[in-house]
Amino acid sequence: MEKPVIELHGLKKYFSISKGLFGFGAQQVRAVDGVDLVISKGEIVGLVGESGSGKTTLARLILNLTKPTESFIRINGTDISHAPRRELKKLRGEVAVVFQDPGGNLNPRLTVGRSIMRPMRIRGVSRKDAYEKALKALEIVKMDPMYMDTFPAQLSGGQQQRIAIARALVLDPQVMILDEPTSALDISVQAQVLNLLLDLQEQMQLTYLIITHDLNVINYVCDRVFVMYLGKIVEYGTSAEVLRAPAHPYTRGLMAASPNLNPRSREKNAERLSGDPGSLIKLSPGCRFAPRCHLATDICRREDPQMREVSSGHCAACHFAESGVTTKEMSLSL
Amino acid sequence: MEELLRLDHLSVEYQVKDGYLSAVRDVSLTLNRGEVLAIVGESGCGKSTVAHAIMRLLPMHNERITGGVFFKGEDLTKYTEKQMVKVRGKKIGMIFQNPLDSLNPVYHAGSQVEEAILLDGKAKRQAYDETLQLFSEVRMPDPEKQMQRFPHELSGGMRQRVMIAMMLSRNPELLIADEPTTALDVTIEAQIMDILMRLKQEHNTAVLLITHNFGIVSETADRIAVMYAGQLVEQGTVYEIFDAPTHPYTRLLLRALPRHPKTDGRLQTIDGAVPRLTDVKNGCRFANRCPLAKDICFSYDPPANSLGGTHIFSCHFREEALAWKNL
């Protein structure tokens, strides 16, 4: 096994929303509540879940944009959550990020060239070197150098996303966090961006953490997948395994809801999830998915299920994961 | 099957600084009662413009519509604005992508639906009862309580349910759903689509679904019309389009869908970019990206080729497209 690039155990992030009188009755949002995640070098890992499941908070924690309430994150063996300021600056360069809405994350007043050069300039790279490198980055994302002097508003969504990727690459990161990288894009553009990301990963041995709700994208690009529900990881394994034989009822529900790209299998996945994901504030004891789960029994409402191994490297946090009740073969879009 | 809506060589042009910009060009389609027709295409292909042209909801100052929009045999383009008011909502209902924009923020969700019912001259008490009934029909949890809530207090899925309830309250014969689930989670999207499909079955409503999401299309549509840069490139049943796409664009687009793991090869991409609508005049608009294109494609609009039944595609090179398909 390769040495882990990202490593975190029992990670928690709580947000306080009301202090209450003298601190009594304080309420907390448990956005990330005891997450374990180990990602090796060169892996492409997907993180799926509905909105409000804590995916983005987890990404922000890994990017060190917010501090964990409990535990810490190791990037290449270094604890970034408690690193001194000076070291942080260096560490920040190792984890890059690409967001969902490329238009909103490029400064509209800076030319493309200046946007790409900015992270390098902040780190004291000379203007000339930064320019050279920016040109190279544009070439890597397959864009013409003439775009150096254009403004983001003059570009299409796909081009803007390429610029965002180029900007993320200039500090030679080891890890890229991709938060819904293609959900704002058209199908043909999505295909271009996904292929570009795969090519870059192969050429540079990058490690990706892709946050998405699109299981078809996970199926195409990811080696492994983690499923998150209300702040906890409920299932993980290789994407082939998880998408073929999901062991957690939530994963099964997500797959049933996920649009199937073959009209001939319309009626096949009928196990729909009902209701909304619950609130992260008033969490009931026991399994968080129990209120929506059709398999739930008394034990689910009483005890929080532990992660258990279904098959090698494939784990699910469900009281019934091993019993085989949940593992009926499903197929996604094939 | 009874024909409900027919678009007859519909074109929409916008007047711009120097001349006209052709947003939709020569689109002909029919939609039968109880059928789901999906218009799919990428952004800027004109699918929403078609929907808005049917409802006559275009900006009304610089556009030029030619061709006909026949609803139950009557041409809506000839209707006066006063006549159109009676069509909108009552005969053709519409739901939009972002329900928050369509709901009034200062009225309770319930009273906005009641208002729609009151338009039909019903009593207040009856409107309330009907609204409650509709809220449970769209599977609103705790309907009586949700009626007293403001739109901002509802989740995205619930807001879209309010829109569907409002649309249903007038019991239209045709429903136009313009990207109804784009802003929603997949689980909520599935719930909303289930509701729409159930209502379609119960009321025999025809649905014109405007979307870019092939997943939704493959799960719900009976027929598909594929648009590209304002032109209709191919139409057919969902099986004809998914099993035997023939127009080069449809073929390439379907191969760009992520349907297999990366180990089975990379996704198809389409080289080039969509032409700017100000630059195009005549000819096939896909020509600059099409592997089969010849000179004629750039100067003359392609003819519609029938492949039997409802499967039609627009291309100058019928035989070549069919042969290329089998490569």
C-alpha cells in the first residue's frame, strides 16, 4: 500500500448556532461527526451525499480553511491543523482546489493570466517566471496562450473551469480537491473536463478527492468512493464494488434516485428514498438514517452502527450490512 | 393518439444591433395527449426559447416569431394577449427551474395556490380545501402546516411541490416543465419526477419536458427531440434515440455520457465550439464540428430524413450518417 497523502481519524467539526443564556441550551450543528478517511498517493476518491451531508465542510477542513473541533488532518504525514503559520504557507501549496462554479471563483477584474499567476506571485515567484509557468499551465489544460489577456467573462463555462484547473496546478500540488467540478457544465463539456482531469492525474500522479452527487461521474473517474450522510461516512469501498453491490440502504437509495442512463432499465431501480435528509442539529440517538430507512428496527433507533466489513476493503455502517439483506445486486446505467 | 400541440416550422429571431439573431430555426414537432416529450440540448440550444415561445412569454419587444404554434388546432401565435391569459395556467401550465423566483416571498405558500383556484370563480372555503387536497397529492409532508409557511421557509423540493400544486390546481391539458429539477438533490429530483409522472398518468396530461439531463430523459420521456444551436437535429422515441442515434451530434453527445468506468476507455468529446448565433445564417449549425460535413452543409439547411415512424433526423448526408453509425 502506498503511503497515505491524506489521513484523518475521528475528525469532528461542530458549528455553534446559538449560545443560549449563560451557555445553557447551546445548539450545535454537527457538520462532520467522526470521519475516518485515508487516501493514498495517486488515488481518485469520490465523496457522495445529499446537500447538507457535510461533504463541503470536510473539504474545507482538508484545505485548512476551517479548523476541526476535534482531531486533526495529516497531509503527507504533517499535521496541518496545528502547524505553525510559516509552515502552513508551504503546506497550503500542496492541496489545491477547484470549485463548482468557475465563474464565481475567478476574479472578474483580473485577466486570465494574472489569475493564474497570482498564487505564484504571492509566494514570491518573479513576474517573469510566473508568466512562463502560467503559459505552460494553459498549455497543459489545452488552451491557447492568447487567452492570457482575456477576462473570465469572455470565456465559456468549460473554458473558465479549465482556467480554474490551470490555476490550481501552478503550485505543483499533490492533492486536488474538486468540489462538483462538472455539475455546472454541459454534457459534452463535462466529458472534456473529466478527460482532462484523468489525463492530468496520469501524467502528474496527482491525488484527487472529487465531491459530487453524480454517481455516473463517480463510476467513470473514481477508484474508490465514500458515501456520506449527515456528517458521517456510511459506506466506502472501490467504486466498482460499491456501485455494483451497495451494502448500506442509503447508498441503495441514492443509486435508485440517480438517473439511469439506459431507458430499458426504467422500472428496475424502484427503491426510492422518501423524505428529506434530516437536520444536523437535533440528531436522535442511533443510526442517523433510521428515520428514512425501510429496514430500520429497534436496534437502529437505539445504537449507532459501527463500520463493518462487507468484503475486503468494502465497509458499511449498518446493523444489517453483513446479513446480506441489503446486498442485492444493482446495476448503474449499464 | 390525439394531437395536442403542434409546432409548425417555428422560428424565433431577436432583433439586435445589426439585423436578426436566429435563436430557434424551423422547429416542427407534435405532442400527443398523455405523452411525455423531452426537448434536450446543451445550454444555448434554444430549448427554453421554444417553451417560452409556446406560452408567448418572450420579452415582447424585439423578437420575431414565424411559423405556427397549434394547440388543439388553434394557432396561439394569432391569439391576442387577452386570449393568451386564458390559455396560460388554464390550458397550458408551466413550472420553472427556480421555484423561489416564481413564488411571491410575502405570501404564504398555501394562499398563492388558493389564489390560482379563485381565478376560476370558486368560493374561498372551497379553494382552501382544494389546496389542502393538492398539497397532499404532491406528497407534501404535513400539508396543513406547510400551507401557512412562506416560500423561504420551505426547502427547494417543497417549493417545487408548491409550484406543481399551483399548476395542477387549474388542471391544464399540457404541462411545460422547464428544467424542473436542476437545482435539486438527486433524491429530491427522483421524488419530483415520480410525482410528475404519476400525475401524468392520473390526469392524462401531456408533458413537454425541457432539460439537459439525459438521465431524467431516459427515465421519463416517451419521445425525445434533440436541439443544437437553435435547430432540431433529431427526434424519435426514447428507444430510437438511445439505441440508434443517427445524427452525428446525437451520436457524439450520447457517447459523451459517463456510462462506463475509465478502465473501459475515455469519453467521447466533440471538438470545436457551438457557433455564435450572430454568425450563423443558413446551413447546418453543427457543420463546423461535424466529421461528415461538406461544403453544402455550410450553405443550405439540411432536409429532414425519415427513418420510418417517428424517427427523423436533419442531415444532408442520410446514407453517410447511417453508414457512419455502424462504424
